[in-house]
Amino acid sequence: MAGHERAGAERAHVADQRDSAADERDWLADEREHAADRRELIADQREELADAREDRLNERQRHLDERARGLRITAGHRLQDSRETLDLAHAALERSEQRLERAEAALRASASRTDREQAEIDRETARSGREVDGDAQPDP
């Protein structure tokens, strides 16, 4: 019976090794499953981060678009205000030029009148001078 006991012991030992190998395979399968779960979790986290980054970029783009729109509107208003100011300044300049032209015409007329009056005064002075000297002769 010693042979049977030995064979039984060997079979028990082989069965233990098979059980041990099966346990190791189960453990490795569990580790692979855990690793796959971790990779999936990491992938989900990366996707969430990418989505959050994209959301921030989209929000920033909306903000920049709104700001650019506001700047365009403001620039348009300022441009319109500048045009209106230039139009008013141009009209004021035209009025000033007209006043200057009228003033120049008035000065020319005044100078002409002054020249005529001065000529008359000179003639009268000359006549008075001749009358005082006794050389009074009538003017033609």
C-alpha cells in the first residue's frame, strides 16, 4: 500500500498545484480586470478634463466674441460721433469764413469810404489853405 499512498499523495500534491495555478490565474484575471477598470477610469477622467477644457475655451471664445462685438459697436458710435463733430466743425468753419468775407468786404468798403473822405478832407484843407493865403479859387 505504500505505492498507493504515494500515488495518492502525488495526486493530492498535483491537485494542490492545479488549485494553486487556478488561484493564480484567477488572481491574474482579477488584476487584469482591475487594470482595465483603472484605465477606463483614467480615460473617463481625461475625457472629463478635455470636456471641461473645451467648455472653458468655448466660454472664453463667447466672451471674446461678445467683447469684440461691444468694441465694434463702441467704435461705430465713436466714429459716428466723430463724423457729426466734423460736420459741425465744418459748418462752423463755413460760417466763420462767411463772416470773415463779410468783414473783409466791410473793411474794403470802409477803407474806400475813408479814402474818399480823406480825399475830400485834403481838397477842403487845400481850399481852406488857399483861402487863408488869399488865393481862393473855386474847385472845378
